[in-house]
Amino acid sequence: MNENAAADKLDQESLSQKTLKTSPPVAPIPHQPPQPPLPVPKPHLPSLTAQPPPTAPTCTSSYLQPLSFMSVLLIGSTGMGKSTFGNYLLDPDDKHMVDNPTFATATGDKPMTQEFKVARKKVQIEGGRNVWLGVIDTPGLNESATKDLSHMIDIIKNLNECQEIRAFILVVKFNAKIDAQYRATMEYYSKLLPGPFKNNVLIVMTDYATDERSVKQRERQRIDVEKVKHNTILELGQCSNNQITYLSQLFMIDCQPLSSYEIETSLAVRTAILSYIFLFPPIKVSNLMVRKADYIKKKDDEKYWELMGEIEGYNKRLITVRTNSKDLLTDTHIKEIKIIEKESEIKNLETKLRNKNTTEDVEAEHWSVNEEMRMMQSMTQYFSIKSPHEITKYRTWTNGGCEFKTVVQTSHTVSGRVEGKFMRGLYASITLYTEKKIKYADEIEEIKRRIAREKASLTQCKVELEDYKKLYKELLNEMELLQQYINERRTNVSKAISDFMTVKEAVLRLKELERNY
């Protein structure tokens, strides 16, 4: 949401919301010109002529729209008058400042800005133009680890909700010492928002009394106002890590004036401040991250080395697992080839078994006679053939000149005679047959035993193959898990070396700090 849209919405809400109570208008005050730029100081000091924001538009620019909205962030340490100044910017009327201030002010030594607070109100700038002003009062940092981080989280959350900031106002009490808390606060904001600190910063010195007695007292104490301004600007520039590259405008104001002259002077300065703020172009501040404080960075530095050690350990294990997985994959391929070979061997044996374990006839024994004679004469040849296997049948053969007589078959023998008369001799044969399964019974049993052995071996190979595959899958899962662990830790390493963290991460760190303290 841009400034004008937000302002229009706020203008409509102001008619219905009872929470935005405005005090009665103060009496009209003659217009006073804004505080002039810092004059040239004494010769021994460098020129302090204030410069406008480098990109500041003129009063006739498009920024000057009715009911525009401008947010300002008050920065400073405890006791510098941030809350009082914020109240004065919103509404300088005594009823608001004394009876019902928006921001509670300090009582005694106890600071009242303990948390991030935002207030908004319609104000008037030079030329009688009304604008919505959002004032963000921030607590000082450098208190404790938990408090500082809690403040940082609130700051980022609210800045992201504001989306745009018009100016960063460095509030410091006149002639006050820039303490360690102020330095820590300045350093944090300058690193958090380096861009705005280069352009959209102005300095306000509070508690600058303008009555005659205070002026004379400063003269009596030999307080050189210009030197105080000069030193303040230089010191704040150093606190911002030299992010403030131009000479910031400096205003001095008394937010608790008493006399009519003091009131008139302070109101004129207030108007000048508001008008000057309006000249700044708004800066987008959405999606900001929480900048780590030094103590968190120190913790993260320790975490960095811890994470790097874990990454190294996981990488070593990952290398080992990858090597093991490659070896296992090779063993798996070898086992698969062995299974194929065994399946082929079993198939061949089963084919051989089927060929032999059958009732098909096969020769069991063979007998033949081949007798030559010199002349034709009758001849008888007796035979008795014994088979090592049970005989299922026999078959005879002759050359036509002889004949088998009285052939007798038993389980293992065939006997008889063959008669014939031939010139050239006697030619005949007899073949005994048995079944293949009978002849090859022993071989069949051996084949069966081989098949059983091969099948058992095949089963074992398949079991081992499944174990290999299971183990390989486990190694793959372990590699994936190891890589996931490494990636997670690399992500955490990136977070550890980063100077920023998300709001969610900061909240977790805060809970961790609260548990430890």
C-alpha cells in the first residue's frame, strides 16, 4: 500500500475510530520560517552548511498530495528525549503532552520506551497542508541479549507493516554524551538500513531551551553551540559506520517550552521539521530481515565451524557409501549373469532329461553273423544274446538267404538259430531294444541330482541378488539422506555467515536465548 492510499484509508478511519483522539487545536501562531541551515562556524572548524536530501523533491512535486502519509522512525538511546519529542511532533498541546501523552516518558532514571510503539495523527505542515504522520518510537539497544533481540524483532515486524519510511530522526539531547547504547543503536540501524541512512536522515537535538536565562547560562558555561552541533554531526556519522555521506540537517528544539516566546519558537521548529520530513522521498522497507547482533554472530561463528565439521564427516561417509554402492552394483551384475547361466544350465539339463526319461526304444544289444564259404552249402548258426538292460523287443535282419528259427526272448536274453544256404556265406543280424528310461536310468538320476543342485544354487543366487538389491537400495537411501543432511547444513552455514535472519528465525533464537538465561 502506498502512502496516499494509506493516508486516504486513515482519513476515513479517523471519522469512525474512537481510539484516535485529537486534542483541541492550539491557538494560531504566526508563521515562523524553518530553522535556517547551520551557519559557518569558527575558522578552526570545517563548514557545517546543511544540505537538503540528495533526492529531495520540491514542494510542488507529486509528493505534495492531500492527506499523504509519512512515517518517521525515532532513533536514540535512553534519556535522549525520543518519547517526548515524538509526542511533540504528534500534538504539542499541553493536554496531550502533560495529561495524556501518546508515548509514556521517563520518570526519574527509569526509561519508559521499553518496547516498539507506533502512533499516527493528522498534522499540519507549512502552507497549511494536512498530512498523516506516523511516529515510530523505538527503545534503545545494548541492554541485554534477550531484550535487544526482542526489540529488533518488533522493529522489523512494524517496519514491514509500515512498508514505507519517510525519515530517520536521530534524537540526541543537546550537549549530551553519545554513550555506548547510542552507538550500538546507531550501528544497528545503519547496517540494517544502509540505503535510507545515506539519504533520509535528519538530526534533532532536544532539550534546547531558548529562554534568555538558558542562553546566558550557556554563554557563562562557555558552551559553543556551533561546536556542539559540529561534534554531534561528526560523532553520529561515525556511529553510523559513515553511512551518512552528506551533511544532515540538524534542528534544535525544546519540547517543553513555558513562555509564549519559547512556545512560539518550538512550534515554528516543529513545523519546519515536519515540512523538511515531507521533502524526503518515501523509502520502501517491506520484507526486511533482522540484523544479527554481535553476540548472535559470535554464536553463529561457533555454529559455522560445528556445521563445517559435520559436513566434512557426512562427505567422508558419502564417499565410502558411494564406493560401496559401486562395488555392490558390480557384484549385483555378476550375480545376475550367474543366475542367467544357471537358468540356462538347468534348462539344458531338463531338456536332456526329457530326451532320456522316456519310453522311446533304444538299442540295448546287437548281434550279427557274417560267414563266407567257398561253395554253396547249408549252414546253421546258434546265438544267445544277453542285454544289460531289460529287453522290450527285438528286430532281426537277413540278406534273404537265411532265416531265424526258434527265437526265444526273456527279460534280458534272446536266443535261437539262423539257417541258410548260400554260395558266398551267411549274413544276418538281430538287435535288442529297451526303453530309454531303462537304459539311461543311472544317467537320468545323475541329471536329476544335477538339476536339484543347480536349482538350489539358483535359489541361493536369487536370494543373494535380492539381498544385494536391498542393500544397494539402502545405500542409495543413505546417500540421499547424507546429501540431504549436507544440503541442510550448507543452508544453515549460509544462514550462519549471513548478517541477517528472518523474523521467524529471530523468534526461534529469542526463545533459545530465553531458555538459556
